[in-house]
Amino acid sequence: MPSNLESALQAAPGTGSVAAPPTAKPGLTACSLCVGETLGDSDPRVGGQLARLRELEALGVARLTLAECLDECNRGDVIVARSPRSGRRRSGRPVWLERVAGDELTGALASWLDQGGPGRAPVPAALEPLVIDRSNGPAGQVSP
């Protein structure tokens, strides 16, 4: 029986690149200290948000990297979606997101990454309000 994320990928238009070569996969970096923070103990998923992100990697949607801190501690469930090489050649810049938690938002993330992610597909409407503006550096940092 397919998981919720597998179902989201199957239902998403333009998907199907799950079998793409490893170099074509977008990267996904998650803060290991804040992953699961948004839903906390109310998350019905065994293993919580980290299990969802690991499932994305197992499904071949993205390469997952865990970082101890992404310097956005005042947020929660901070992740960075990175372009595959082909997306970077098209000016695909990393996209920082906060509070991406639960099946629905993770499904939107999975569909976007499966379509190529940053530089290859627009950020889905469900994730747009969660984009972190890093133009001035980390939260609370003042530009010189």
C-alpha cells in the first residue's frame, strides 16, 4: 500500500522523474535540532517529520542531508531545498522554508522536488507562505 507521500507523488502532474539519475535529484537539508518541532507530540506519524523527510530520500525524490543547526532557531522545521546541477545552471538558488510539517505540506514539497525543485519548477502555492527571506542573512542578523 503506498504511503501518503507516494500517493501525493503519483497524483501530482508532471511527476515521474523518481527514477532519474542521482545527479539529477534536488538536495534537501534539514535542521536536525528543529525537525519535528512544529507538530511536536501531536504528530500522528511514527518518527514524525524526520520520518517523512527520510521517506522522500527513500523514494528517490531528493538527497537528504541533516545539519546540526541552520541558524534559524526562532522558526521551526527549517529545511533548505537545493537545485540539482541542471537547476543551478538555470539560476536555481536554494530555497529556505520553515514549518514544513505534516503529510499535506510534505506532499507539496515532494511533488515540487520531483518536478526538479529550485531553478526547475516554481515553489508550490502551499509552500510560498513558508519561504524564508534570507536576503539579509539569518534571522535577526543586520546587514552592514
